Amino acid sequence: MFNQQYQNYEDIPNVQDRLRWCRHHMGLMQKEVADLIGITRGHYIDFEVGYVDHYPKEIVDKLAALYQVPVDDLLDDYNRFLYKGQGKMIREYRESLGLKKKQFARLIKLDPGTLRCWENDEKQMFKISWEKYFKDIIKV
């Protein structure tokens, strides 16, 4: 039923269903995919069920290679933002505006220390923060 709902994985709105679609079209079981990419079945199930917001780069690279699809096609905007480097993406956007860190933090109403941590990749941004501060201003 799931496979009949979508003709192409590009039509699927979320990461977990894209992963499931690709797996089904390759005729693989969750355990087989987990073994092929070097994680536990439970960890892979978390990805397909949507128990995680973030898909680590190393795992995404392996899944994209296994499913023979571009990484960008597997990920949603938030995960593309993390995959391409949140610090780099924030810094490039801030610098394109000609602003220093404190100026930019004030502009978007964010604590300067938090911005510094995100830009330096010291802390990973949660999805809710990405949606609040960057979803509509940084295109990935």
C-alpha cells in the first residue's frame, strides 16, 4: 500500500518515508539495511519511524550510496542545513549581510553566546530552533 501511494521518492514529504520507500523498492528488510550500513536494526527503525530529527552525515552518506540516490533527495531542509554544516551556513549568511556576530544575534533576537556556539559547531542546533531562526532565511 505504501509503495503504491508514491511513484517517486521525490514526491514523499519526509525523510522517514523516503527511507522506507527506497528500502522497499530495493526489496530489503530493515535488518539487512542496518547490517549493510553498520548500525543496529533498532537504530535504523528509529530513522524510518521518525523518532529522530537529525540524520548523521556518515549514515546519510551510506544510505544514499546503498539506495543509489543523491543525499539531497533523501534529506529535508533541516537535515540538509546540518549536513552542509550549520556553522558554515550561518556564518556565510551573516557575513552576506555585513554583520558581526553580536549585531546579527540582536537582529534575530538570539543570545550571542548561542549564535557563537552554533557558528563554531560547538552545539548542534535543534530543529525547533532552526525553524524559528533560519528556516525562512537560509536556503539549502
